[in-house]
Amino acid sequence: MLKIILVGIIVVLVYSQPDLRLTVADWLRTASDFLIESVKVEPK
């Protein structure tokens, strides 16, 4: 559920502010790190 929310936020950022690609890239990096840690905490 949380992953879907994060993806939605990223998509909104990409489509609403295409000029801030560096910011979006930074966001993706942060989200990726967060998801990786989530997977480590809750292995499937």
C-alpha cells in the first residue's frame, strides 16, 4: 500500500513539474532507499 502511495507521489511530481528532473531523480533515489529498507525489514 505504501509503495503505491510513493509511486503515485513520484508520478505526480514528474507530470506536474517536468522541469525539476534533478529533484525527481533525488526523490526516486530516496524512495528506492526507503523501499529497499522496507523490504529488508519485511522480507517477502
